[in-house]
Amino acid sequence: MRKRDESGAIAVVVAVLTLALMGMSAFVVDVGAAYANKRQLQTSADAAALGAAGVFAEQQFRQCADIRLNGLTAATVEAESKVVAHRSSLSPGVLTSFTALCESGDLVVRTTVSATSPNIFGRVVGSGNDYNIVRSAAAVVEAGNTAPRLRPMALCAADLPAATVPGTAFRLFAPGNGGAAPGSCPIPPNPGNWWTLDCPVESGGTAALEDQIRNGCSTPIEIIPLQGALTGAALNSHLASRCPTVATAPSMCLSGDPGQPDSGHIEDAWRDLIDQELTVPIPVFCAPSPGICATSSVTGTGTNAIFPVHKLIAVQICGYHFGKQNTRKYVNNSLAGCSGYSAETGSLMGDNSDDVYLLMIARNLQVSNVTADSTCQLGLSCDGGLRQVRMVSGGFSY
């Protein structure tokens, strides 16, 4: 029997299979490239949202509307620059949408980045068009409700000037040394209590206080949560219910330290802190003042005193005035943040009274590594100038 020559059929089959494999390979390569571009585009959208939110967080305002208005141009530029920095040669992303809106007490930044991923190999086999990719992200700017390295000196809320904003100069007085009207920042029954505090689980007398002034508390401090827009007796009741004892919430209910702010070598510690030119958080306790508490929120005396943390305010310290037996004064006008306050520093150096106080400048302070939702809204009385930025949507989903 004559054998059939099937070489021609085999060649046809091989040709068809080769074409099919080429098409599949082209599809795999193009889809893989689109997948990689999608990931890069999401990174671009995330970076744009976080970068813009960081610009807003640096604005020297308390109210969300003011932060948005004054930071919008710079934040937009920052978002666009982040997109440019994350572009790829195959898929140059473009910022196609950028919004910043005040929503429920937060400033919400939303970004959308778009790009076309080329369908290079697919077109060789006549398959399809380029891939259109769109990725979005959102970040928020909030009032910070926790901070590391807090300095253990409590501030009476009534000693803060009305409408304090970053750049406002004020004095943190020891009790009974000027400042707010009598009764607003009451003199403790125990005369040894000078608003100095113990860091959570870090008591230890003068030596510990010196270290805490220089380096801050090792445990982050938090404000009492869910204060919202409470004022008057309702706010007092809320603060007291969260702090029946210091042990209830050690990072929110701070204990009193009966030491003095100028005893031993503590004066040297304050000088060192001033010279470091740091912006640091200090706790604020609630006291009778417009729109805040009906009475002082501090209870107990001496080491048994309880200071519910009403808010954390960010400050730079520019000088101290320790009166009483031997008046000691210090300012540092060579510091960039203090040089514009010659009237305030001059008044301190010319003060020969017995008052005990620190000269402070309100600042903004952006806290990092925050993932939890803030319990304080921008501009409310619990907002002390700390700012936290966090992602609320975005990231790559596999």
C-alpha cells in the first residue's frame, strides 16, 4: 500500500499552532504590562493624595475652610509633582482629577490618575486597542488626638489667648501667677502642685522630670475621645467619666507631680529644651473659658491629682521666667522661631515680678504613623494644632 505524504498537513497544523501561540504570548505580554502599569498608577495616585494632604497639614490655620483655601494651590502642585515622579516610559500617568473638601470635620483629599497602557504585541496579530487605566486614592487631614514625646507641664485652657492659632505667643503660668482670672485656673489646695505632671508609669521625682522635659514622655499621650462639640457642664461630666482614676486610662488621665518647674537642675532642662528649637506637644486641661468647661477639670491634689487631657497643643518654647526667691530668666532670640517675638521676649527679660511662667509660641505639629480615625474635628476646642494624615482609600488590590 502506498504511504500517504502528510508533511503538508503537518506544516499547516504547525503554522496554525504557531500563530495561536504567538497570539497567546502577545496577549500575556500586553496584559502583564497593563497589570504592572496599573500597580504603578495606583502608587502614583496614593502618593499624590498623601503628598497633597501633607501640604494641607502644614498650613498655619485651625479651621478646615481656612486650611483648604490657603493650601489649595500648593497642594495641587504637590499632587501633580508626585504623579510626574511616578510616571513610567510605557504608561505616563496624568492627574485627571483632584479635589479637597471639608467633610465631617476632616479635610478629604481625592486624586484620580489615568494612563494608557500600550497594546503592542496584540496589534501584531490584529487584537484590540490600547488599555485605558484609571486609579484613585483618598487621604484625610485630621486634628491629631495622640502625640509622642509630650512634655509633662500642664497648660490651663483659660491661659490660652482667644482664637489661638499657630504663631500666637502666650505664657504658661504656674498656678496663681497671673494669667487667667482667679478661679479659671485655680490654685491647687496642695501648694506644691505647680501643674507639673508624671508621664504615664514614669514617676521618679526631680531626676525623672529633668529627663522628661529634655526628651519627653516615652509613652504617647492621647486626648479624651469623643469630646465632639461638648461644652460647659456636659464637657466636665464627659472628662470626669473617662478619668475616675489615673489608672483608668494612664495615657489620657495624667497624674500630678508636686515638684516645682524651677527646682534643682530643672531650670537647666528647660534651657536645653529651648535651645533645641523643637516643636513639642504639651497637655491642656479644661477650665472655665468661653465655649469650653464650666469648671476646672482637674481633681485631687498633689500626686493624687488627675488631669484629664482635654487637648494637646503644639508649641515652641522661647523662654522662661522663674521668680520667687531668686529671679531667673532666659530667652533665646537667635532661634528662627523666636526671633520674631522681640516684644514678648523683651517683656520677659524686663519682668522683675515673682511670677513663674514659660513663654511659648503655638505651632503646628504633624504626627506620623497614625491609622486610627481622629476623635476630634478640625477647629473644635479639642484641636490644639496637631495634624495627622492617613489614607482612607487606595492601595493596590490583588
